[in-house]
Amino acid sequence: MKLAWDTFVRFDAPDYSQEGIENFRKFVNDDMLRKMFVAGHYQLFVAVDDSRYVGMLSLREKKHISLLFVDERYHNHGVATALLNFVKRYAYEEEGVDKLTVNSSPYAVGFYHKKGFKDLQGETTLDGIRFTPMELVIGNR
């Protein structure tokens, strides 16, 4: 979660209110989140370079991208794309899921659009967290 927090502070926090920043900090440090990982409600996929975590993607309830963060030194090197491609294949082939959803931060909207995600509605704010709900159809349709 340190990777998520450090990357959030650098790239996402400037677009958020103090309330949003504090709520995100609480989320990534929450014991309930850890318990949800242990119980299997969250799955975590990581990218590693020389035994160092450089990217992460968490999947909630097999179909919702909850956290996608890449160490800033690895931005624009295909890490997020590789994680997303792996998770798309995994979700479809292993979990039988045909759609992925995400609540994209303002910083990541362009990335998700390039990967084929479509907005489900416009940007919204909840508890200080700004996001655009999106969806991607995956599989052989």
C-alpha cells in the first residue's frame, strides 16, 4: 500500500480536496481492507523489477479495479498496460467475468480511455474523492 500512497500523493492528490486526500489515506491503511484481501474479496496483482514492487492493480469482487498505481520511475514503460492486460485475461478466463469497471481518478482518465474504457457517467465526487465511473467489455464479444 506504500506504493499506492506514494504515487497517489505525487500524481492524484493535487486534484483532490483535503477531505479526499485524508479519506484515501484511511482507505489504503484500513484494517478492513486487509481483511477483505485475506477473505478473497480483493485480489492483488503486482509488477516486480529486481525484487522491487513497481506496479500494482487490485481487483475487488473479481471485476472492479480498485487500485492501479505504478512507481513514477516506471511511468510510460508499459507497466500499467501489462497489469491491465494480465487482469483482463485473468478475469475473463479464470473468473468468467466479461466486464471490468473502475472509478478513475482525474489523472488516469486518459489512460483508461486509451485502453477502451467507456464512461458510465460524468465525473463525480464522493467523500472528497473525485472519480469517473467507467466500464470495459472484455472477452470474445
